[in-house]
Amino acid sequence: MTAPESEPDERVSTPRGELVLRSRGGHHEIVSNGVFLMDTRAGESERLLVRAALERVPAGARLLLGGLGVGFSLAEAVRSARLSEIVVVEIEPAIVGWHRTVLRAYSGGALDDPRVRVVTADLLGWLARTRERFDAICLDIDNGPDWTVFEGNNLLYEDRGVGLVRSRLRPGGVLAVWSATESARYAELLAARVGPVRTVRVPVGRGEPDVVYLSGTSPVDPRGSTGLAENGGIRPGRTGRAP
């Protein structure tokens, strides 16, 4: 007998509506209120999000991951020997639970790593309450600045939200942000509020490339130069393509 191609969907009701984990052709998809959010088919840009952010962090660095998703970013993070702690903020308890069962292979069992601490909360609310600071912050929330499924996530990509995220970076820290589409407006905002910006485009099978924005603060002057500017970065008021 041939094994079935798809497993039964897992459905949960949340304050944000119905969340579904479904299996299609040997891969898994997360769908919210009928809207596709993410799947396990690729993951290159999600891994790059973390890998690029950690290029210059010191030994013993602290990393904040905003959004657990299907686990590619967290799996990349635990591979780094530079990190002493990885804090993951994920709003959906069901997604955290799926990473202990169905999605465990995609996050590499990273929830069991002693450096990993999971906070189940809305990221903006948690950032407003915490006084923790990080050497790198990687955000993979919704579809990015210009294409959000949940209206409240818009605030993360506006001036106040960017300023709040910036306040949780240590001097010399790096902010990396994943986006499904390119946003010149957001790149300008990062340059003005955080520091020089590098834009990395990652080709995908269909449609526009995924985009990773990297913005770094200075060890001394929050508006000064960082290593990012020496490697394809841009100054406030400009946008540019990574080499």
C-alpha cells in the first residue's frame, strides 16, 4: 500500500483567528485565516537573515529572533558557536508546540538547545516591557514592511516600532529584517533610525526575490559608520544594492 502524500491538517483557534498547519507533497505550510504565511520548501533567505547578522558579533553574543516560523532561522542560529543566548519571541503557542513535533526537523530540535529561550508574546509588547539588549536582532514577522497579513504588525515597520527595536540593540549591534518584497521607504527609515543599510536580494523559484535588510549601529555613535557601510552599505537618505 502506498503511503498517503498528505497528513491531516492541524487546526487551532487563536485570538487572531484560525491557524492551520497542513501537509502538501511532503512539505508543511502554515496558513492563517485562509492566508498562506510560510512553508518548508526553501528557507535560504531565512537562514541568510541570521547568518549575515552574525558575521560581526562578538563571542558570547546575545541574539533575539522575532518570529519562529517554520524554524529555518533558529536552526541557523544554534549552529553559531558565537552565541551565548538566543531569545525567540513567537506570538503563537501552537507554532512553538509544532516545533516539538511535526516541525522539529526544520528547526533541528533547536528548542532543546540550552542557549534557547522561547517567549510566547507579541513582539512589540514584549520589546516595550523588557530591558534586555542584544548584539543582533533578526525579525521575520508577517511578510515584511509593505505586505502584512495582520494590521497590528504594521507598527513594527513604522518609525516608532523601528525606534523601539533600535533601543534594544547594544552598541555596535546589527538589525536584520526579512521581507517578501523590497521597500525603499523602509530602507530609508532604517538608515535614519538605526544606521547604514545593506540590502540583500535572494532569488526565489517564482516572483520577486526575498529581501534581507541589514542595518548596524556604531560602537560609539548611534548614527556613525559601521562595518556594513564598508561592504555595500548605504548612508541615511540613499538605497543601494549589495555587491
